Amino acid sequence: MATPDFKKLASQLTRDQFAAEWPYQFLAGLQVLARPRTQHRTVDFAAVVGQKHLLETEAAAPIERPSPMVFVIRKVSPAFPQMITVGRTANNDLILTDFQVSKFHAFFREISDGLLLADAGSRNGTFVNDEPLVSKGKPVPVAVGAKVAFGKLRFTLLDCKRCWEFLRRDVAEG
């Protein structure tokens, strides 16, 4: 399933139309994804719409302004039906192709009044509001507006209407 170009959708749809079409929570941030210095066969570097990758070498050209990164939190893979998996490989529901993200890094669980997040034993950690989650520990609640990090990737948890506003702000500033 191809990742939609949420930036384009936000520019074409009203806030209510966007919310009706994408009634999910999102992870949103302004950053670049980092590639490893050497080739790792498990890293999928397929371009995700609206994202730039940074090769971590002295020869890498500086990127003046990070791209907006938006990921919808929803179940897309039939594996592990009770959780929304996060990791760098294609068998996850939410794919973060940064080399500091583990193959299976973390997972969300949907509950009646929001989301829970747990670290799946990742190497570089999962954080909520700058607090590290216990590796393979009990899932913790995450609320809209929470700061969520997977390794060095930093996001804010947004509802669909706030995600539309985030994307529209970036379009206006871009």
C-alpha cells in the first residue's frame, strides 16, 4: 500500500474533508531520515512521499530545511492484529526508514479512549514526552499533543484536524 502524499491532500482538501477521509491519529515532525554509513540489507530506502534522506558522511550536502514527515497510525499489515507495529522494515504498519530505528522498534495499541505505546526491545529506545519507555515493558498511554520519539526521530502525536493544520502551515511557509 503506497503512502499517501498528506501534504498534497492537505492543500487540496478542507480541514473537515481531510478529517473525514483520514479519521486517525498521526505522528508529525520536521526532520530528515538518516542513512547508515554502510549498506544494511534490512533497511528499505524506498522514497516515502515528501521525505528527504541524509547520508551521514562528510560529503553529505547540508539540508537547509527539514521536510515535514507525517505518518498515519493505523493497522495495515495482517500480522499481529492486536497492535500497530513501528519499525524500519516493510512488514510493519508504520515504517520509519531511519537506520537508528530497529526492525521492530515499538507498537501502538488502540484503546477506547486513545492509544497506548510500548517499546518492543529496540536498541535506541522509545520515548514519550522525553521519558524513556521500559524495553519490552508495559504499554503507556499517549495523548494528542504528546512528544513521541523512536531513537532520534522526534514527533508530535496529532489528531487528524491538527495534522491538517501542521501540513497547511508547512505549505504556507514552504
